[in-house]
Amino acid sequence: MNTPPKNALADDFRAAMSKLAATVNVITAGDGEERRGLTATAVCSMSVTPPSMLVCVNRFGEAHKAITSAGAFCVNILADDQGETAMRFAGQTGDAGACKFKPHGWTKLATGAPALDGALVNVDCEIASISDTESHSIIIGNVQAIRFGSAASPLLHFERNFYSLASQSAL
């Protein structure tokens, strides 16, 4: 079997993953000037017993240290009108560190991790375990609190663009 060159495989993988529609989340941790966050689609529910979430975070990003130091994180599931927030926490607006938090309202839930006001849902988690891979950590968090926002539709990412379900009907 012929194996494509590594960069061709990486390019094909990126293209393939762009076809994997996903909810857009901002993962946050820390307090004050130590707050950090990132935009992530590598997020999923893990279990109901106990309620837990799985997030994948780049080990070399500034948010990783904030998450592991705090021992907690908040999964902020973005509403469909929060595309700018997704871009800000993805590093696409020029803001860095705690400056990413400034234009938004934040509340602390059970763990003290920043919960984005206006998000579709905030899921506040305490770290239960961490497993490191070459570039990312798989972080499992036990849910400590949940807050529902008033928005009706999530922000989705598909083919490198944002979408809403608001005008769609169920099949």
C-alpha cells in the first residue's frame, strides 16, 4: 500500500475534518489576568454517570497551562450570534491572553472558571483526568454546574465557515 507523504496526509486530514460539522465552543479557565481560553470543536459529552465532558487542548497553547493549573474549565457552547467570540478565542482578532475576555460578560459558576454570559450553555467542569498525546491533552472533566442561556441555536463550524441551525428544519 502506498502511503502519501506526511504533509499531503496532514493536508488531506485537515480537508477531511472540515467536513466534520461541529458545535463551536470556547474553553475557559483561570482568574483575573491569568484567565485564558481557546476556541474548540474537539469537545464531547463523555458520560451521564457521572456527568462528564471530554475536551482536547493543545499542550503548547497558553490555555493548557491555565486549565491544568486551575484544575477546572468551563465549556461555553456558543450561540449562533457569537461568531466574533469564536474568532477572538481562536486568535484571529489580534487579542491575546486575558485581553480576549474584555469585550464580554463573564460569571463564575461552581469551579470559578469563567462562564460566558449569553452562551447557549455553560458546562462547568472539574478535571478528573488528563491523558497526553504528542501535541494535545485529552482532558476529562466532571460536571459541577450547568447554566442555560436564552439562545435557541448553536454556532456550528463546517467547511471552515460558521453556520446556524435557526432556519433549518429537522429531517
